[in-house]
Amino acid sequence: MRPAEFLKTVYLGDRACKSILIDGWNERVELKVDSISRVRSESGNWEFYTDEDIDEGRIVFSSVKSITFSPCGLIPNDLINSYEVNPFKAENAAEEEYPLYVFRFSIVSVDSQRIPCEVVVEIIAKAIHLEDPKHPGIAITS
């Protein structure tokens, strides 16, 4: 399943980013989310479906080429406002490197004085999947 189609099956409304793990040696980034729901309705809306919820779930990006935080210096640690994916083609990249995608997440960072600030996390990677901590290492791709 292509990343844009896959992300349409992921619901993160009122959900929070708990941590971000950057594994440089394995070109992998994980966003740990307090709870991930799935969208399975024909309407494309969540409709409060909870049968496949993943508590402490991970959104995993593989073959990661880069990650940026804007503004830099803030740590995303609260609500996920929005997310999207778009195709990406780097300058001078070989065709066999494709497809690459730009994944953008708008996540709130709350400081010690409870002042919120939006942080845009942009990840350029080849693939995305979910992982359930109850079944470590098993990629959920559909």
C-alpha cells in the first residue's frame, strides 16, 4: 500500500507524540504515540472505531534520508495536529532510489510553563508502517 493510502487508514486525532527515536545506523525513525486508531469505514472517517487501537503504538519510517524540526530546538511532546505525505525527488538522485516521500507532522511542543508551540517534523523516507509493542518487530502495513 502506498504511503498516502496507508496514512488515510491511520487516525491520530486527540493523540499525542510521546517520543521520537532516531536510529541512524538503520535509517529508521519511530514516532511513539499514546494511541493509534485505524480508519476502516467506507466514508473514510474514523467513526470511533477502536477494535484495532494500538496503545503506545509506533509510526515507523524506514530508509530515512533526513529528518528536520522546525523551529529547531523544540521537542515535540504533545498533540499531533496534522500529518501528510507527498512524493519527493532529491536533486541528482538515482532512479533506483525511488520512490521517496516527504512525511510532515505538525506536533505541539509544550514547555515547562505550559506554553504550546507548533513543531513541524519533516521526514524524508521510502516507507512507513505501524508497530504494536505487544508484537515487537512486526510491521503493520495495511
